[in-house]
Amino acid sequence: MSRKRRYLTATMPDGYVKTIGPTADRFTHYWRIVAELENGKTEVFWGHTKSLAEARRLRAPAEEGAKMRGWKSYRFEIAELVETDAPS
């Protein structure tokens, strides 16, 4: 049996919109780390998970990454993915 392929869209607090797909996977949340480096540049890391709990478990590794990489600061954000019919 084939699963329906759909698009998943997350809107971050700063208004950034990320669309994933088409996918048949059951992702529910999008996470993003925005890291400010010592030299003033910014790095962004992101991914998607199959539950809010799974996304929340990534906070601790983000904190460790910040220490290991020497980030000046970082934001760890989670947004719910919403199913859409087509990419935005």
C-alpha cells in the first residue's frame, strides 16, 4: 500500500517558512538552531522529527554543540509542521 505524499510547512517565530516534501513520512515538528559565531557570522542547523518529544530531546545536544564549537550565542526553536497540498 502506498502512502499519500504531501508537503509539510513550518512557520518559525521570526516569520521564516520552511516547506518539506513531497514526503510520505509522518514528521510532526521542525527544529532549527541559529548559532552566532565569535566572528559575527551565523550558522543554521535544522531538521524534522516525528514527535514534539523527539524535537525537545535535541536541546541538550544543541547546548553541547554550542560549547564544543564556541558559539557566542544560539537559539533553539521548534515549530509544528502543518500539512499542505503544494509547496508555498
